[in-house]
Amino acid sequence: MNESVLSQLTAAFQKKFSDSGKPRYFRAPGRVNLIGGHTDYNDGFVLPVAIDREMLLAVSPRDDKKVKAYSCNFTDTRSFSLDKIEFNEEVMWINYLQGVAKYLQKAGFLLGGLDIALLGRVPLGAGLSSSAALEVAVASAFREVFQLELSDEKLAAIARQAENDFVGVNCGIMDQFISVLGRKNRALFLDCRTQEYELIPIKNSGYKIVVANTNVEHHLADSAYNKRQQECQQGVEILNNLFEKQISTLRDVNCDEFAAVKDKMPEVVRRRCQHVIYENQRVKDCRQALLDDDLEQAGKLISLSHKSLSNLYQVSCHELDLIVNIALEIDGVLGARMTGAGFGGSTVNLVKDQAIAEFKTIVTNKYQDKTGIEPDIYICEVVDGCGEISLN
Ligand code: ADP
Ligand code: MG
């Protein structure tokens, strides 16, 4: 843990909560999904890792039922009562904390008040899920401080519920799940239908997971997301008529079954389904490639995923395609793809250690030349899911 960051957080906590006791510290990581784009809400498979860009909290209990929180990033203090949780129309960020407190209480847990200083090191809105890191860190602090009998899986589910039903963002379970259950140097192969998961060792130490943030966010994202969900649903209805068996989501169709009927589908819906169905297979293949320590193969699958997201699912954009293409021209880049919802945000890249320096300069220079925008490059370590930070 970076000492200077913790000192900064401690200083902020002491300044804002001078009457409070000595704080305990909690952390929850952001994440990047190696492969499995737009498969989550189709009940499919994903393969995320938790990364060393984290949400950090300093927390101390209060003797009333208030939660008072200070965000170092926003230099803003907000509070709410656990007995009266109402959506805050003006200040979005406090709703993530309110949502977590609301659904913990709804699940029957008895909470007390908290003073919280938070320092986020997950870039906001970059597709690395700062929102899940915030929810999970807060839920984990409540769990430890008030000794709640709450399993990791349930904690993730409550954090997701906060985002879905309180904040109003219709995300799948992946982000919260990996922020809780991720493990150091492991990728998490998650079945979004059953929530069964498997931790896959990342054996090869000769490469790194590198994130490139385009630093653009196109406004299309929300409407396109809803549209894609509808198109997948239409696909399910059509496929249901084409098959004997019952299909409740695209997860229920494999590549061979799809290939046999795809020509009977309308063009746009066919493309959307084709992406999701083949992407599910690619996630399974990538799991196997990691188990075999075959990074070349994992990289190929990741790059194929991008092509499919761009051409068939059509959720990429000029800047994402550009930054992927620049990366793939570099010797030592094994694979590159957009990650997250699309229309901006970040790409994930598998880069050999010896190519990292070149990746940084070439991607930064070429992308900036072509777009006038400076990208951010994050070289990631794969870390454990949420927990308390012990200071000894
Ligand atoms: P992403 O999860 O991709 O980073 P979101 O829009 O889902 O983007 O979540 C970002 C929101 O999460 C921010 O606008 C803010 O409300 C909240 N958030 C994230 N980090 C912090 C932080 N350090 N302090 C306060 N709020 C934060
Ligand atoms: Mg988010």
C-alpha cells in the first residue's frame, strides 16, 4: 500500500473529523474486464481482474445514526441519516453511499453511524468502475465495523442493488463481484447466470495488463446500451421460434446452433446475436488459454473481441478503434480491445514487459497526434478484492 496516499487520507480524516476516534482503513479495487464485452446482461461469461487502482476509506463509528462522508477527490462533505435515506438529486456521489446503507438495512442488518473520509484512485468514468469500488468499499466498511454476518457474494449483490435500484444505473453483477472476490494475480471467470466463478491463475510473469484511457465519452453510450439490450431480446424471441428448445437468453445458444439458423435472422439483430454468442465462446477459450499459459492465444482472442464489438455489436468509436490499432502495431502487444460499455472509455491490452515503455510513448504520441487528446496509460497489477488495510 502506498504510504503517502494513506497519510493523505489520514490527514483529511483528522481535519474533517477532529472529534472522531482513530480510523480503520478499507479498500476496494477498480477492475478491467479482459474479455467478455456485453455478455454480462445476456447471462453469459466474463473474465475481469481487480486492479491496483482503488477506493480507500478511513472510517470511524459515530454514536448517532448519521453517516458523514468527505470525498478528498471532490473536497466535499455530505451527510445523511440512516433512518431517512432519500435520493439526493443535486449531489450524485453521496447516493452511492446511501444506496449501500439502504439495502444493507433492508436486508436486515443493523447499522450505526460512520465518519468516512474517502480517497478514490480509480479514475472516474474511465470504464474501470470507480462506482463499484466506492459501493464495495463502503459495504465492506459497514460489514467490518458493525460485524455483519454478510458473505462476500451477498455483499456484492447489495452493492449492485445500490447501483441498480438507488443510483439507477442498470449494470450487471460483474463490477461489484470482482471488486469483492478478485484475487492477486488471478482473473475471475464468472458465469453471470449462476454466479458460479473460478479464479484463474495468471501464470506468466513476462507481460502486464495495460489500460489505455481514450479520455473521450460520447453521449451515445446510454441510449445505445438500452438499444443493444432490446436488440438482444429481439434476438432471443426470433431464436426461440427457430429452435425446439426454450431459449431465455443468448447464453442458451452455442456457435454451431447459431451458425445453422443465422441466415434466417434480420441483419442487425443477427449481428448483435453473433457477437454475444461468439464472445461467450471466446471468454471460455481465453480462460483455457490463461490456464495453458498461452498468452499469444489469449491476446488473439482479446483482439478478435474488439473486432466483433466494433463491427458486429457496433459499440466502439473512432478513438477506441484508433488506440487499439496503434497498440496492435507495436511489437510485443499480444492483444488489445475496448473494455466497458463503449463509445469511449478505455482499452485493455496485454503487453510484454519489454514493450511497456514503447507502448507508453507510441500510444500517447500517435493518439495525441491524431486526436489532439492526451490518453492516460495505466500499467496494472492484479490485486485482491476488498478488505481492511492493516497498518502493521
Ligand atoms: P465508472 O464506474 O465507470 O468509473 P460511473 O459513472 O459509474 O463511472 O461512476 C462514477 C461516479 O462514482 C462519480 O461520478 C461519483 O458519483 C462516484 N465516485 C467515484 N469515485 C468517487 C470519489 N472518489 N469520490 C466521490 N464519488 C466518487
Ligand atoms: Mg460505474
